[in-house]
Amino acid sequence: MSGIAEHILSLEEAVKWRNSMREKNLTVAVTNGCFDLLHKGHAVYLDAARDEADALLVLVNSDESVRALKGPERPLQCEDDRAFLLCSLKAVDKAVIFNSPRCDRELEALAPDVYVKGGDYTVESLDPGERSALEKSNSKIVFISFVPGHSSTNIIRKMKS
């Protein structure tokens, strides 16, 4: 692999990368999502997430998990393409594709310094398994507001009309 594609890691590779960052006293932020149709709201969000640490790793929902979360018509783009596009952004250092609706296993393995989530969440509304994994690693949890008027769902709705 070369170029952007080499930034898409397996969980095991990501844990090794995370450990190398820790050895260099560098912090890692982690966020997760479907990122089905990349838009300005995503770019602003990811840039803000990257500002929270020295590096940003994005956990990308697999095609199967997107269907489970969003329905049979999603995703519009395959998991490899979504991860590739994310890694092409300056704010994103690495990506890992995960195959379940929740990423508690990945969060526990990665033990991020910072976990970033959209502003529609609170600590109380986080998935209990994800919250438990973050608490075990003493991860700082940061919520970032959405950019008004920018969502994949709205773009898809507009395209259909």
C-alpha cells in the first residue's frame, strides 16, 4: 500500500500506532461515525476534533453496521471509499473500519486520550459500553457542535426531491 490508503489500518495496526504515539508523548483523539456523504459539516467537525490532540484517528462504521444503523438504502459509498476520503483530509491521521453498531471494543483497545462526539450527545446519552471503555482509559470526552444545515440525511433528502 502507498499514499492515502496506508493510513487505513486494522485495529491491531492502530493499537501499535497508538502505542508509538504514546511513547513519543503525543496525544491521540478518536471519533467515530458513518461519514456516508462527506460534506462541510464533517470537515469542520473533524478539524475541531483534530485540534483536541496531536493526532486524530477516525473509527468508520462498516457497510454492514451502517445498514444496521441507517437502513437498507445506506451507505451510499462503500466503507473503503469512505475511509479513503476521510484519510485524504488534513485533519485525519488514521482510520479504522469497524463492523458493529458500537465501537466499545475499539475504544477499549485504543484507549484514546480524547474521545470526540457530535453535539447531539451528552455523557449520559453515550452508549453505555462505549462510555465504560472511555472511563477505563480516563479519556477526556469532548462534544463538538454540528454546523447548521449540513447533514448527510438532508443532502440525500434534497437529492431525492
